[in-house]
Amino acid sequence: MDSRHAILSLPRMNRPDPRIAEPDHGGGIDAACARWGGSRADWLDLSTGINPRPYPIPALPADAWTALPDRAAFAALEQAARRFWHIPDSAALIAAPGASALIARIPALLPPARVAIPAPTYNEHARAFRACGWTVTDDATEARVIVHPNNPDGRLHPAPATPFAVIDESFCDVTPDATHIGEATRPGTLILKSFGKFWGLAGARLGFAIGEPALIDRLKPMIGPWAVPGPTLAIATTALNDPAWAEATRSRLTADAQRLDTLLAAAGATPLGGTTLFRLYDTPDAAAWQDRLARHRILSRIFPYSTRWLRLGLPDGAGWSRLEHALT
């Protein structure tokens, strides 16, 4: 069998459907410039939930850039992750180039069936499952995906009891006591962690899947070797071994989230929740609020399923005065 025939013979579950629409995300400064003007340097991006004060980049070994990552570097990262998240010894984990890379591949672990993804939530999960032939519903007994805490409203979910469960904890590092990490030993369960959000280093592209060893073993060949570059391995290992920075960051984010709620409430928006990395507000007209901020070169997030919801990440430094000026 030649390679072309092998590709065409792949099961339906392993071939993403090209008709699935691209998901909407935060970010997109280039598109904002095209719509509202200015250059990238003019914009304050509050459309994401990325920590605006990132972890300080440590000195990197020279071979982090020049050599293929060795097993020792991956082992050091895994040990740091296990300590930081208190991962049970019997659970396995895999590092990947971002949580999104894992989200795209997880639906191919099982034949398509029905999966419950409570809405509204991060839309990439539903897109990935539909692309692999799954039926996405509000309720299903076969499989369930939860974003915990949820994006965009911050609600917390009980752990799923379905045979196959995905628990996306990309924003849970701000509320570590809420984690479902103990479920990682439960057969059929995967827990996702994102490095870029809490540590503010989205460009490092690093995410983790934690769970049943049999599932992790099936994910590994989908990710491939050397999936995480050497510089990212070195940075993340140092960061995960720095719990003091994490604790100080949680305190700062809590204070800043309260400050943002106060500022938006004074401007006429009603706080609805979120996490300490992003806040959700009810407004009379979300598109008008987005436009108002964009004319001051501040990018916010609105949603296709709500005409009232506005989401803002946290500003930092001079960003606070820019936002206050735009609102007043």
C-alpha cells in the first residue's frame, strides 16, 4: 500500500472535517488594526486571559537552542509538573505544544459518539469533536467535556462521571483548591493544563494532558517526538519549581481583578464573574462597548452568542490609566 492510499484509508474519526468553521478567540491585533487603525504597538490587548505580568525568563543553557531536547529535559519538566500540580503517582502526563494541540487530537482517541459540552464555554472543544465526527449535545452519557473554571463566566463544575471525560483546567492555576487533579487516576479521564495563561508566556506554547496511562500512551504518537522546544522546557521547568512566584501572582491577580470590577461597574457595566485572569461583564450593547474601547486602541472580547457580554483581561502598569481614560 503506498502512502497516498494509506492516508485516504484513514478512519473517519481521524480525519478532521474541513467544513468545520474556525473558532473565535481573543487576540487578533492585526485584524483590529485593519478595522480600527493604528499599528500593533499602539494597541493594549485585553481580549485574552493571559497574565499581563509574565514569569521572568531565566538564563537558558546554550544547547536549549541548538540541540534536540533530550529525555532528561522532558523528565525534569515532568517532575516539576508533578510537584506543582500534585499529580497522583499512578497518573501519566504528556507535554505538548500548547493545550490547543491536545484539544485538537483528543477526540480521535475514541470512535465518534455523543459528547456533552455545557455551553457557553470555550468553543474549540466542540469544534474539535465535531471535526472528528462526534455529536455535540448539552447532555450525554458517553462523554463529557468541562472547562473548569469555565471560560467566560468562571463557573466551577463537579467532576464528570461519564466513561470518557475531559477536564480543561487551563485557568485553574488561579484557584488551585478547585482542581479535579485527583480524578486523573480515574479510567477514561484526561485533565488539561495550560502553561501560557497563568505564567503569561503564551508564546512558549506549552500544555499538558494528565490522566489514565492507557489514554496518555495513545496520545503520545499523535503529538510526536520533540513536541516541546528546548527553550520552553527550560523556562517551564524553572517556573513550575517556583511556588513562591505562583503564590504572589495569585494575590496580585485577585487584587487586580477586584480593581477592574470596580472600574467597570463605575462605567456602567455589571460584573458577572470570570476568573482573576479575565472578567465578564453585562453591558447594554457589547459591540458598542468594544467599539468604544477600540477607538482608544484597547481590544476587548465579545461573543457571537450574546449581544451583552463583554470580557476583559487585566491591564498592567500604564494600561490601567489607558483603560480608565477610555471608559470616562
